Amino acid sequence: MVKVNYKRCGYCGACVGVCENLAINLIEHIVVIDEKKCSDCNLCVIVCPLNALEGEK
Amino acid sequence: MRELMDSYDVVVVGAGPGGSMASYASAKNGVKTLLIEKSQEIGEPVRCAEAIPSIEEFGIKPSPEFVRNIIKGGILFSPSGKKVVVTQGKAQGFVVERKIFDKYLAVRAGRAGAKIAVKSTVVGLERDGDYWNVIVEFLGEEYVVKTKIVIAADGVESNVAEYAGLKAKKKPLDICSCAEYEMTNVELFDKNMMEFYFGNDVAKGGYAWIFPKGETANVGLGVRDKKKKAIDYLEEFIENSLASDKLKNATPVEFKVGGAPVSGPIEKTYADGILVVGDAAGQISPLTGGGIYLAMDCGLMAGEVASKSIKSNNWSEDVLKEYEKLWKEKHYEYLLNHLKYRKILEKLSDDELDALAEALGDNLDGIDLKKFVKRIITKKPSLLKYFKDLI
Ligand SMILES: Cc1cc2nc3c(=O)[nH]c(=O)nc-3n(C[C@H](O)[C@H](O)[C@H](O)COP(=O)(O)OP(=O)(O)OC[C@H]3O[C@@H](n4cnc5c(N)ncnc54)[C@H](O)[C@@H]3O)c2cc1C
Ligand code: SF4
Ligand code: SF4
């Protein structure tokens, strides 16, 4: 599953906007990814402006 | 929060410019309205360069409370540094303090009669006959708020429309990934002109900007690139670009990041008991990434249509589709045109961007597209292949 590097994240919500599985929620300042819904498509990794997401290789 | 223990006619999700304007219109028309915002501070975190055109048409005075600067036009820089000054007659815009402006708009909605829930996240919608149960989390507790209409104004995240079965998610390259420092001690060409920097090394698929904000300036950029991140482009823009010299004494006072959905409006912005506005609906210029004005205007229309439908006791999609008709009449052509221009710009090499700037000349007053394209292709026939579809 995609990992969030909380030290890099700027809680902007761009990743949420591309997740068609609705696996990501930005609860105020904290990105929460639902392992059960994530399909490892890595679309969120591409859009993150800060490189705060690391996809499964 | 007692606001979450009631039921409503209209529940608006997201207290950005779109949601606050929708709540204002709905409450002002005497309809029971709740505005839900997940942040504990409305307007934060800021994800914006904070430039807006005139707001007087909304009956809002450009008050010094949130206006930081008046803008008279822009200066475009081609990759090699050719300058094109763009003005639009005497038209003016503003750079605002978004966190104060957004809060001002929310207060305005509250004063018109809307209830507001803060630090409250909408995590789901359930259909219940002709009603919605809006599932909200506040301080770790779950609340269920019943409403007739939901207005999804949740910005780029766009979860709420999807909960209702509409398609609102975007593709990664349909979103401009942005990073920005608000800085002080920026040397400006003109304190009332916005600066735009283009080039495939400067900001692939987007542009870099310096928007003067009085004692500070927003220095940022947006890119659409699979490889290099916005933050890396930004550090390079500051260190090593046409603007570096003017930024050498500058230092940040705020950091902002965000995603701007710049690929035009979503397929459908209404369904039974739901309307979608602002960034969530893709109501943002695909060329400039400007979305505050559009979110406000479409938000207003959504609030009007929602309250009218409550009064007529019919909030089915047959009635609510009026909203899409209204916003399309006013803004659809503009959005599609901007998408077209963006698609042309993103194809140009740095040399072609320089040639384009050359062809445009030093000054443009107003953007009269026909004149514009004619000027380009008489001066640089080599660019004809990109612009021929516009003639
Ligand atoms: C870096 C950057 C620079 C920009 N610069 C400009 C500019 O100079 N001029 C301009 O006009 N536009 C600019 N834009 C675009 C502009 O910021 C947006 O178009 C505008 O904010 C859209 O307004 P909105 O009301 O649709 O959404 P937003 O302003 O994004 O508001 C959405 C709100 O919904 C809340 N929310 C989201 N999900 C939930 C949920 N589940 N429950 C409760 N609340 C929720 C969010 O916290 C947020 O407050 C820029 C964008 C970026 C990223
Ligand atoms: S896109 Fe990146 S910076 Fe923005 S919220 Fe997601 S992980 Fe954080
Ligand atoms: S990898 Fe794909 S499914 Fe998983 S969180 Fe990211 S966008 Fe969503």
C-alpha cells in the first residue's frame, strides 16, 4: 500500500482528488489511506507536489 | 456541537468561497441551511496565490480587512526573458489574504442565517427516501445530519459528489500540482502587476508566478509532470531562473501547497438532491488556475436554485438541473476556451514560446483572441499549426 511520509506532507488534498477508490481521506491535517480500498494504482503518488507519498514498487 | 444535532433543508460541505456563497444565498432566501467545514479554522490551510478579479458584483466591498493589494495587469515572461505586458483597459483585481477573505465569506453566510459546523468532516452520504443522511465526524464522534439537498463544495478533494454517485475525481495530469512560498523582500517589476513565467524547465505544464501582496508576494508555481515535483521546480525557480536575482533577498513567511483541477468541468454537476460547485465541479480556469471568482459565482447560483427548489417542494434532479443550465450559460464557453488555449500552450517548446512572445509584441490591452491569433500567425507563420483550430 502507498505510504505517507507525514514529515513531508503539506495536507493539500491533491492526492484525495485523484483517488477513484475513495481510499484517501484528509482528516484536517492528516492523510489517512484505507488499506482495504487502495488498489496500488499510484495515481496519488504522481500528483503529490511534495513527494510525500511512496508507492508500492 | 448542537448544529450537528438538527436536520436541514440544505447542507453545504466545505467553507471555501464556493460553499460560503452557496450557504449565503440559500440562508438569505429563508431556507434552513448548514455549512460544514472540516478545518478548525475556516480559510486554513491556504492553498492559493490569492488573486481575484472584481468582487463588487457580489455586493462585497473590497475592504482593507482582506485586500492586500490592487492589481492592474500582468507581465508575461517567455523562457528567454521576453516581456509582454498585459492589461485590460482600466480593469482591476485584488490580491487578498485568503484566510481572512474566506472567513469573511463564512461570517457573511452565518449572518444571513446559515448555521456553521467547524472541525467537522463529512465522511459519507446515505440516501434515505427523498432525503440524505450526511455522516459527519466531529471530535471522534459520528453524527448523522438529515437534509433534503447537499451542495458539494469540498474543493479539489471531491469526495462528496462521489458519495452521491457523481463522477468528480480527476486524473493526476488534470491537476496542476502547486507549491508556493509567500515571501517578503521580493523585488518587483511593478508593485501592482502580477508576474508570470513560462517555460518547460520553469514549470512544465503550468507556469510560475509572483503575485505582489503589499509587504509580501506569493512566489509559486504549478506543474503537470510525472517525473519532477512542484517543490523541486520551486526551489530551482528561486535559486536559478530569470527571477532569481529579484528573489535573492527574499525570505519566506508562509508555505502553501495545493492541487488545482485544470481540465475543465466535470460531466454532470447535479443529481437528485445534490449540486456540485467550485473546484469539485472543475469550475476553475484550465489556463490560469483562477477559481475563486467562479466558485463564488457558481456557489451563488447553486444556493439560489437549491432554495427555490425547497420552496417549490421538489428537489429532484429535474428541478435542480436548472443550476447546471445557469452556470453553463455564463461560464461554459470560457472554461472550454481556456482549456483549448492551455492545450496549445503545453505543446510549445521553449523556442516556440519565445517566438510567441515575440509575435505578441510588448503590450497587449485586452485579450481579443481573433486579433491575437492574427498577429501571431502573420508574425510567426511557423506557429500556425498550433493556432489554426482557433481561427
Ligand atoms: C497553489 C494554488 C494557487 C491558486 N491561486 C489562485 C489565484 O491566485 N486566484 C484564484 O482565483 N484561484 C486560485 N487558485 C484556485 C482556488 O484556490 C480555488 O479555485 C478555490 O479555492 C476553489 O474554491 P472552492 O470553494 O471550490 O474550494 P476550496 O476553497 O478548496 O474549499 C473547499 C473546502 O472544503 C473543505 N472540505 C473538503 N472536504 C471536506 C469534507 N469532507 N467535510 C468538510 N469539509 C470539507 C476544505 O477544508 C475546504 O475548506 C489556486 C489554487 C492553488 C492550488
Ligand atoms: S498530495 Fe501530498 S502533500 Fe498533498 S495531502 Fe496528499 S500526501 Fe500530503
Ligand atoms: S494508490 Fe491509487 S487507490 Fe491507493 S490511495 Fe493512491 S490513488 Fe488511491
